[in-house]
Amino acid sequence: MLCGYVIRYVLRFMEMLKRFAMKYYPNEHLADEEIAQAGRAVQMFEIEIEHLSGKEVQEK
């Protein structure tokens, strides 16, 4: 059971890393090379916003 969870976690991490890399690399091949070379050093944090508040703007 734990092994399945770890595999799903790693696959989700790699998917998010690839999506993020594609914003900054001109093609998929370069992104894949960089992930293969330096992917182990990456730390990503997923933030879930539970509550968001702010002032209501009253435009004139």
C-alpha cells in the first residue's frame, strides 16, 4: 500500500515539474534533459489556500 502511494506521489511530482519546466524551456527535449540532469535537487511545495480575505473595493 505504501509503495503504491510513493509511486503515485513521484508520478505527480514529475508531472508538475515537467509542466513548470515547459514554461521556461523552448522545447520539451531541453526540459527533459534538464530534469534528468538536475531533477533530484528540486524541491517543490504545494500550497492549498484555505481562506482568502481582502478589502472590498468601492469604486467611484
